[in-house]
Amino acid sequence: MIASVRGRLARRESDSVVVEVGGVGLRLFVSRRTAERLGAEGGQVDLLVHTQVKEDAINLFGFDDEVERDVFEQLISMNGLGPRMAINILGGMDARELAVAVCSGDIARLCTVPGIGKKKAERLIVHLKERLLAVAGKQEAGPGGARQVIDDLRSALANLGFKGAEVEQAVGTLQQRAADGEQLEALLPEALRLLRG
């Protein structure tokens, strides 16, 4: 299985790129957002890869970072949602934003993505909320108790792309609830609501 590719960006196509590695051109399906971040043709690119093996084809899907690849892999774990649809969803919304929307149950935000209606948004939330919490850095509270929950919350928010002062403000607001025994899975959606205002 191919896990990553480093080479020259030889060509862009409507839904994919061709990366030349050692004289071989590999076609990788990528989201629109990843394609935009790759730079000019002829430049060096480095992509993480998900390999799909079918009876009649081997398809490669390329990702700019681990979060995008992990969210893609969670999306395709859903019945009825294939890799091409998952790539299209990631083209309509950044992987971290998608994880935030799913974890906070934001149906309206999910419905802004082409191809996601209300029913599909509800299915994404039901099927993927816990899994995307894991992608965001969810860990069960261990012997460290409330302090461990707060550290995990801070880490999960940072993994979702939130920065410094806004993270500390949200964490400070929820600190007492952690001390009262609430777990990360309850606090993270509340922190996301606070951060989104």
C-alpha cells in the first residue's frame, strides 16, 4: 500500500493531480482545497495517500495533512459514502471545520457543503461524532481527573486549529464543569459552541 508520495507536480486535472515520482506519473484524487495549496505545476509536492484497491483499479487519494486524511478515512467508513464523495465534501469544507461542525452538531453549517442535505448532515453527526472527536485528539480521562480532561480539551481545540487566547478563554469557562466530573466528550462540543460565538 502507498502511504505517501513526494515528487514533482506534473499536471492538474479537474478532480486530481499527477505527481511524477522517479519517472512515473501517479494520478491522485485530491480535494479542491488540497489542489489549491499545492502551488504551481513543476514544483515539489509531498502528499499523504489513502490507497483504494478494487477489482478493476487501484485509486490513490492525496492529502495535504494528517487531519484531512483522517477525516477522509472516517467519512468513507460510513455506509453509502464512497471515496469520491468524501473528497468532494472535503473540497467544500476544510477537514478541521468539518470535524468542528460534526462534533458540535451544526447541521446548518454542514448543509452549506455541496452534496450534503439535512438528512446526510444528521447521518454524519450520528455516525461520526465520536470518531471525529478521536481525530480531534479525544482521550478518555485517566487518573489525572479534571486536570487531564482540561489538558485533553486544550489539545483537541489546538488540533482543530484554534489558537492561544480563544482556547484559554473557552477552557477557563469550562474548567469548573471538568472539576465537577464532566468528561471531554461533553465539554468539547460546548467549547466549540463558545468558540464559534
